[in-house]
Amino acid sequence: MNPLITGLAETLPPDQLARVQQTPVGIAGLGGLGSNVAWHLVRSGFSHLVLADFDRVEASNLNRQVYFPDQLGLLKTEALAENLLRINPDLHLELWSSLVTPDNVQTIFGQCSVWVEGFDQTASKRMFVEEGLAAGKKVVGASGLAGWGDTDAIHTLHWNSGLSVVGDFCTDVADDQPPLSPRVGVVAAKQANLVLAWVLKESLASAKP
């Protein structure tokens, strides 16, 4: 018996655990946001993840991303899969070690009802959100997570279109505001919690048109 699922069965009712296990979630970008979102989702019982990132693990990633020194140079997809399988060896992971573009985003994530955005670049964020909403997906994004202090400023906005975005909506990454583990982790945890709440059919307040 899978120890993680055995433990979760003591926490979640059977119908909720089954819903979580059976819902495929797509994560685009496996950096500070995406890798931590995946970590939380797997620990919450999600068993089918589609993971996409073309990048490799670098030393500068280790301060906030779910990778380890002996994984430097590995593709992030492969390194993250290795780490997630240590939590739950029965995971169904689909790995795409390629740049996510308008030409392939539906091919990669089309089967997923929930899309999680973990990109650094604004243009990639916009493309992913637009493509997801156009396909009728629930999309969870992020905006404003750099620096340190005042994590209470990190909040969530919801739109009736199916988009939810987490962040402080003002703190861009800069030389004097680097991305560091505590605030990045808060945003990623809130993103993962949104996915869990949506799959378990919890209502999301403060919807905007």
C-alpha cells in the first residue's frame, strides 16, 4: 500500500481523495512557483501531473526551488520528477522538456482541467492565461512575489472567466528585490491551495467580471 495515500485516506473522505487523484493538473514553468506547487499538490494526493519546462537546474535555483545540489545541470522536468516520485512512487507524470508556445500549449495541457502558471516572463504568462481561458480551463497564475517582508500583502483575485491570480500585484523581481524562498513559497502554496479547493468544489470568493 502506498504510504502517502494511506495517510491521506485518514484525512480526506474517499470521494474527495478519489477526485484529487483522478484530476490531471498542468504546470507550466518549474521554477520557484511551479516546482513548489507540484510539491504541495503531490503531498495533497494529486497523482497525475503534466510538467513543462525547457530549462536545467542551476545553482541560483537552489534558494527557492525544489531541487538539490546533486541535480545541477539536469533538466528541471527530470529532476522534479525524481523528487516527486520519492513522495509518491505511483505518480503518473507527463514531462515536456520544451518551451511552451502558442503552437504547443494545447497539445501539452489540453487534457488538464486546471492549468498552473509559473513563468517568469510577462509575455509567457499572458499567452498561457489566454490560451487556457480560451479552452475553458481553470487557470491559476501569479503576479508580485519578489523580495521579503509583508507576506500579508499577498492575496488572491478571482475572475468569472476562470482565472485566479496570487501575489501582491506590485513587487517585480529586481536587483534589490530578488526572488527568495519565503515569499515565493507563500505564493506557490496559495496557488496549490486554489487548485485543491477548486477540485474539491469549494467556492471562490471575490469573483470579478
